[in-house]
Amino acid sequence: MKKIISYLLVVILIIISSLKLRADEGMWLPILLETLKIKDMQAKGCKLSAEDIYSVNNASLKDAVVIFGGGCTGELVSEKGLLITNHHCGYGTIQKHSSVEKDYLTNGFWAMSQEEELSNPGLSVKFLVRMEEVTDAVLKDVSETMTEVMRHEKISANIDTLIKQATKGNQYLAVVESMFLGNNYYLFIYEEYKDVRLVGAPPSAIGKFGGDTDNWMWPRHTGDFSIFRVYADKDNKPAEYSADNVPYKPKKFFPISMKGVKEGDFTMVFGYPGSTTEYLTSYAVKMISENENPHQIKLREKRLEIMKADMDASDKVRIQYSSKYAGIANYWKKWIGENRGLKKLDAIEKKEALEEDFTKWANSSPELKAKYANILPEYKKLYSQLSPYNLALTYFFESALAIEIIQFSNKFNRLKTHNSETLKNNKESMLNTSKSFFKDYNMPTDKKVFISLLKMYKENVPTEFLPKIYKLIETKYNNDYQAYADFVYSKSVLSNEEKSNAFINNFTTKSIKKLENDPAYQLSNSFIEMYMEKVKPYFETINNQIDSLHRHYMKGLMEMQSDKIFYPDANFTMRVTYGKVDDYYPRDGVHYKFYTNLDGIMEKDNPEIYDYDVPDKLKELYINKDYGQYEVDGSVPVCFTASNHTTGGNSGSPVIDADGNLIGVNFDRNWEGTMSDIMYDPNQCRNITLDIRYLLFIVDKFAGASHLIDEMTIIK
Ligand code: ARG
Ligand code: GLU
């Protein structure tokens, strides 16, 4: 008896600890909070109702959260359309307005009046009007006996119909996204505003302080924010840029709380997480961590090394390549962290244990057996088939398409048309492409990348995936990549702006031959051909089969663990994630506090190191302790960590307190927690937030843009 009781106790303890363990995991669809999550959120301190967060009928927090550009989140903070996002989200825009003479990247930019705000063609924000489950409509006339191809076709047709209905007679955008790996579908309706102007950005030495050295790391001191303003026409409706547009008046904007955070405080992040894959099997995790990440890391390392040397040697190249470099470095480092995290967490073993349970469960009755017993063996088979194609695909994207002249050559395909009207339009768009390409192009850098990556492709990819061009490199150039590069870059018209533009301007159907004989185009074409013939079809066929398994496996998991509340993988749709302000213990003997402050910036200060060169003005404020109302315990708070489950796309997301006030801007995760896209560990996974008080301090005391603070609603 005693034995049984102690056994039961252990079981209960395990259950409790596992419940507690996974407490902050999850990215929830806002419309499901009411039924699934609001009670738990309130038990953890949230004072809002589900209706305060997401409502179709009344203004709610969701009306203050937008998709910013192509892959970030932003939030409205004034009734005049003022918007906050990250510095790294506005980076491309800031860079486009910058030149050696007017270097906003280095010096920052502050519009002191609305007239000075800078317009940004191509940049938009999207407000979510509403979301709705449409599973039945999407799966109408879809049967389990259909082939996957037929199923896809039927589903796309149904989605088209839904989108047409949803956008009829209005100017909204509609998207249908699958949830739970094809088991459910949701419709999202957006309103897009296309006049978004740059209002302010701190110098990179603040907005990117710590640079790639500190990226993904804690303790962190980055003032990662930039400020924009959304403009609308006189009726507050979306409009293309016009001098007559007026600041947009949002349905809702965030009040800003200066009360600060304590350990354990409830926090919520509201935004657009891009992509996670939490329900993969051990086979997939193995492929990613052993056969994909290491190659991607190696290839990017090479590219970064080459770029960095050239950027260090020239200011012009530094400005041209800073945005590209940051983009490449970001996921390079993320994959390194992800692999370490997966290993430390024993992710593969954990997946295997779950799969063992699944197998037992799936074999426990004839009905289950018929539906689910085959899934895992099938997975195993398909991933081993997929692996070589996946490797070729990885190299295609991370080496061939990483060479800038190949990317550029590729764009010329749009001129291969016999329709004169199309040709005329495409010539125009090609001239624009060429202009922005060459603005940030340094041929010698690209040439070095070219030589290294073409070699690495050859050395690492099975010969069946070698494009024909390698024959030429072998026979004509004796595998001397330098000689081949000299030939391509000197003979191609696409490596030089003037020649390129002349070629585009004079392009007629007769030029198609010339294009096809251009060495850069030939190289690019050779890779594309190989990819289209030898990789894409096989990769897609296998993946279609895997998709079907995913759908059934997900369904099975949900059936097996019927008490668990599941969340769908991130897919750049609006989500709420909640947790608490929290410190962590990254490794044995080390404890990280949950916050940093200005003193830490001065500790890192080192004019010799580019990433840690603190601006004089900030030093002056520090020396004079000129902190104004932003002072806390003799310093200014800068960043804090919390246990919200976030991912790429959550950059710029509002971090919200229990009352729905803005307390910070999400901008990163800790390196030890980057495996959360595949498996979340509550002990290690932390999101990193810019404390709103540091933002206000910089805007007010550093930039002297107090008119922006006056526009906001500040709660003290
Ligand atoms: N790691 C952050 C994110 O994933 C910030 C990236 C930008 N910063 C950088 N140093 N590259 O987007
Ligand atoms: N910096 C990321 C972004 O651009 C957010 C960090 C993450 O991946 O969690 O969205």
C-alpha cells in the first residue's frame, strides 16, 4: 500500500511539474482566448477580458497592433498615427534614406515636425479587421480518399472563393491560413495603409548597440526602436502617398506605462510570429540539426567573413552592405543557438519518447491502428528520401542564390517576352531593380563570395545535383574558380551598372539571344535548370506526402493527448503569447538578472570596438546623471527578459502589462532559447524586451524630440 501511495505521489508530482513546466509555451489565436486561455491569463495576473484584447464590434487592443512591412510587428501609440517598431525593422528604410553625406544609420534621424517626416514607397502597415474560422468552407467537398494533389486543388479553389467573397465591394485584403498542419483553416481580413513615414531613429550606436556581437544574447543593451507615422486620406482611409494625406486616427492606441516591471509580473506579447515547427517528429529534427543547420551555418560564415573584411576597409561598402550583413548574420547565429539548445534539451530523445507513446496508443485498438499506426514508419521512410534533396535545396539557396550577380541575372527573365506592352513595362521595372541593386552592390565583394560559394557547392553536394556549368569550369578553366570568376565578371554586361542599363534600355526580342549568351546569366540559368529538373519536383512530391502525414499525425496527437490545450504553429498570423517577467540560469553557476540598465552600456563602452562605441551625447547624459523622469535607482532601465513564447516576426511587438498598457517593445530572444521554434523550454526560453522607459529617455533626453512624448499618453 505504502508503495502504491508513494508511486502515486511521484506520478502526481511529475504531472504537476510537467504542467508547470510548459506553462508559458504557446502562441494563441486571439479569437480563441475567451474559450481557451483567458481564465489562465487572469489567474496569472491579467486584468483584461478577452473582449478587451480582441473584439470585432468594439475597439480593442488588436486595433493598435499592425503588420509592419513584410515581416515585423508595430504598435500605435498616439491618436495621430504614431507607431513604434524595432530599429532593425526600420533598418532597410533608414538605410535607403542614407548616404555617406546624410548618414542616418550612423547619426540617427529625427523629424522635428510633421513636414520633416520621410515617405517610404513600398512600405505599408496592415491592420487586422477580423479573423474567422472557415474550416468547413475550405474543406467543402474534400474527402479523405482524394489524392493529395486533388485535395490541394479543391482546397485552393475553395479558398479563392472565400477570398473573393470577403473582398467583394471593399478594399480589404483577405488571406486564408491553415492551422494545426491542415486540420483547421482561418480567414484573416486586413486593411492596408501605404503611406507610412519615418519619424525618428536613434543612431545605430544606440538602435543596434551591441550589433551582431550581442545579437540573440542576454544581458542586452540595445535601444532597438524606430518611430513611424501612418497617414490616411481625409476620411481616415488608406491612400497612396500624397502631400495632402493626414495622420491616421486609430481606433485604439496603447497608453504607455512608466511604472516599470518586477520579477513575476504578468506580461503579454501581441503580434505576428512568423514560423514555428513545434510538432515535427524526431526524424525531421534530426535532419534539421544534423544535415541542414550545420551547412547553412558554414556557408553563411564564409559570406560574412568576406563581407566584413570589405566593410571594415571602406565606409562606402559598410553602408552598402550593413543591412545585408545584419540579415545574413542574424539567422547564422540563430541556427548556432538553435542547434545547441536542441542538444541541451535532448530534443530528439524527447521527440522519440513521444513517438513511442504514440506508437503504443496507435496500436491499442483496431480503429486507431487503421488510422494512425502507419504514420511514424512512413515518416521515417520519407525523411530518409527527402534528406539528399533537402541538402541540395539548402545549397541552392544558401550558396548559388547567395551570389548577388546570380540573383540579379535571374531578374532579367522578365525581359524574355514577345509581347511589346509587357516588355515596355518590364523594362521600366527592370531599370528600377537595377538602380536599387547597384546602389548597394560592390562587385569585388560579390566576386569573392562567388569564388568561395561555387567551390563549397561542388565540395558538399552529391554530383547528381551539379549544374552543367561545372563541366565548363572543369574543362575550360581547369577548376580554377578565380579564372572563371575573372571571365564572368569582366565579360558579363550584368556586372556593371552602365552596361546593364544600356542593355535594358535597348532590349528588344533580338536581345534575348544576347542575354542567353551572357556568362552571368548562363551561370544563373544553369543553377535554375538543375534546381527545376533535379530538386524541386522530387522535393515537392516527397513534401506533399509529408504534409499529409503531418495532418494525420497532428490530429492523432490531439486525440491522444485530449486534455492538453494545443496551439497552432506560428504562420505570421496574429497571436497572443503571455508569461511573466523572469530571470534565468543559462548554465551551471551562472544566474542572469531579468533587467539591464544604462550603467551596463557604459560598462561595455569601447570606442575601439564598432559594436560598443557609445555616442558622446549619451555619455554626457550618463556623466551628468541627467535622467529626468526616467531615472530608476540612480540609472535608466534598458531591457528586460520574460518568458513569453515568441519568434521572428514578433520583432517590434508590443509588450503589454496586466492592464493593457505598453511597457516595452519586443526585439529578440536569448541565445539559449532559440530552439523554441522547434521545442520550448520554460527554464531557458526568454524573450528580450526594450524597456519603454529607455525609449522615452532616448527620444526625450538624447534626441530632444519631446513633442513626440507629448503626443503619447503616459501613465506614471
Ligand atoms: N535577433 C533579432 C531578430 O531576429 C534581431 C536582428 C537584428 N539585429 C542584428 N544585429 N542582426 O530579428
Ligand atoms: N528579432 C526577431 C524578429 O525580427 C525577434 C526575435 C525572435 O526571433 O524571437 O522578429
